[in-house]
Amino acid sequence: GKFEFLYREFLPLLPPLLDILNKFQSSSYSSVLKELFVELCLTVPVRLSSLLPCLRLLMRPLVLALGSSSNELVTQGLRTLELCVDNLTGEFLDPILEEVQSELMLGLWQHMRPAPYPHGLHTLRILGKLAGRNRLFLRLTMIPASDAKSPSCLKLLPLVMPLQASAAERANVRDEMDEAQGSISGHLSLSLGSIYMPLKAILTTPGEDAEAKANAAALLKLCIMTTLRGSAGNNICLPEKPKDDVAAKLAHKNKERECRALQIADVTGSKSKEILELEQKTVRDMFVTLFIASTDAQAQAEIGGFIDNLTRHFAILYATDSPRTNKHLPTDLDPLVFVNAVVKVLTSDNASHMKIGRGILATLTETIFTIRDQQSIPRDEDCPFFHSLSAQLTHCCHLSEWHHKSGGCSGIALLAAKWPLTLLCRHEVSFVRALLFVLRDSSPEVAINTVEEASAALSLLIKVCN
């Protein structure tokens, strides 16, 4: 037509245009602008035949469109996907969809709702056109069955009773269950994952009922306490009878550590590496959910004080921990899983979550130094906590997403303000390299706030160390 010459001029600009719009979607811009970038990707004025070489660049915007809260953007995403399914063969389209297949199918399934929901019939039509291909991804996302013998399985008994039940009421329930079980020995168990996932959905979904959130927060606290109490060989278990005196707590922890060191030769772990990693990931995710839930006013009253106590508990563990000659047992949960959770929240793309992460990290660091001062332990003495934290923050600075870089820079700036000079100087080179990488790797138009944070952190670090 009359715009053919303009169309030919636009075609060479298509690949770099889609590439920069994809980068903008993972930038520090607001969610409104990110939705605009997604819409621009899906509405580029070109024919499908001209779009084929760049079709992979549309997959991520397509997934984001299906997960959007905007009806117009969801409709545009469904139209684009249907256009591809109708006009492209499976041999060409399947390898392209494979990169985001799980996320794409889950995005489609969440729109499978009856009328008057506007996208249900359209989604059903697309799934019908995909035929058996809409189930291929299931073999890639199978969740391994939980091991009932694993320490990460919770006793059912404390979960079937009201959370505010008195000791007498709990004893009565226990007696009734014992009578009902008769000759059956042992305890009924529930997988920690089966309990945690519904709690996460309630606590992280905005607009949920206030009472439901309060109950979910209370149950999550119970899950965490049960997991930390764990078995006798667990590195992060809580003492059965906590003492008020900090020195007594430290002596108790040191005694436990010495006893475990003597028993290492006699212990044979029955857990596989995969099960242990799954347990540690579940515990870390529980901590992350707890931190995120504290940003909600409805759950804050229930878990605010618990987070402070939990932070002090791990501070006591880290304060007296020295470089280990023997690693923790193969069946133990690593105490540094708490640090992993704090760093994950610190590097979130949500500003309120990042603020919570900074607050917890500051409290943890200050408490560790306070305890060391009370116990006459040098502040700059090495411990696994310092090495793990510094390594994770520098690693975050080298990741591609802006929020990881921003969280890494924010954490390094906090350490530069809190750590003693001798300890900070040991890690100065790695911190400076990480911050320089952020300045070199981050373009101002994608993450201008990150560039400013890296510059401020680098200036503070050099000023303190020199």
C-alpha cells in the first residue's frame, strides 16, 4: 500500500526495538510503565512473516501480559498467542515456546474461569488448539513426593488445635487422639511444603481477609518454630529451655556444637543431597514469606515481635561461630539459611520489601557486635556469617536484574557504615570490584537509581577504608 516504503524503513529497527523494550521490562521503572513496554512489544506494526526472526523476543512480554491485572493487556496477549498458534506449525513454534512453556501454561490456566469472567472462553479455545502440547510441560515441573521421615515434616498434633488453646486444652486433645489411635504408634505427619504453600498464598496476596492473614501468620510462626526446634542434631534448633542470660545461651550453644563435633564420626546421614537442598529452600522461603508479610499492617501485629526475636536468635548463633574445621552434618540445616533469606528480601523488586531486608540486616549486624562486646570477642574476628554475607552481596551486584544490583549496593553501603574498619578492609577489594561492575554494566536509562546507589556506596566505602 501507500505505507510500503515506510514499512520497509521500519523493519531494520524491529530487532533492536524489541530488545530494548525487553530490557525496560526488567528495569526499575514503575509497574505502569512496564505494562506500557509490554503493550508496545505486542503491538508492533509489522506482519507476522516479518516478525518470525524476532519471535523469541515476544515470549517474555507474552507471559507478562497474561499475568497482568489489565484486561486489555490480557486480551492482547491472548490474541497474539492465538495468532501464532493458528499460523505457525508446531515444529517451528514449540522450540520457541519451550523457553517459557511452564510460565505460559500456568498463565493460561489462571484465566480458565467461568462466565462472566471475560477471558475464560478465549483461553479455552487456545488450549484446545494447542491440543496435547498444553500438557507436555507437566513432566518438567513434577514436584518430588515429600519424605514422611524427613525432619521437615511437622507433627499434625499442634496444627489441629486452636492456636490460642491453653495447655489443659492441648492435653485433652492429645488424650482424645491417643484413645482414637488405639494401638497405632507414632504420630501423624504433614509435609511442611503442603502447609507452607497455602500460607504463602494468603500472606502475599493483597486484599485478603484480615482474620485469615492473622491466622496464617500465627500458623507460619508455628511452622518456623517447629522446624527450628527440629531434632537434636539440627544446627539451627532452638534450646528446649531458653535462658534469660545471654552468656548462658552462648554456653549452651557452644556445648551443643562441641558435642556434635565429637559425634561426627558416629553419625551417618540418611538424607540425600536433593532432599536436604529442598528442605533448606523451604525453610528459606518460609523466612522470606515471614519478612514480606511483616509489610502488611494486618499481619504486622502478629509477627513483628517474632521477627525481632528470630533475628536475635540467629545473631547469638553467628556471634560465637568461628571458621569451622568440620562442616555441619550432611543431615543438618545450615544456620546461614537465615542470611540467604535476608539477602533475598533485600534484593526484591518491591521497595517496601527491600526496606524490611535492610532493617533486618542492620539489626542482625548490630546485635552480633553487641554480643561480641559483652563476651570480649573481637569485633573483627572472622566467622562464616561475614564471609557468606559479603559473598552473596557481591554476587548480587554481578547479576543482570536491576533489583539484584540495587540490593547488593544497598547491602554493601550498610556494611560500610556498620562494620569495623579492619573487617571492612579485608573485603574492600571484592566490594569495590562489585560496585565498579555495577557502574560499568548498568545503563542510566535502564536503572538510574541503581547507578546512583552504586556511586554513593563506592564513595562511602573508599572514604571509610582510606
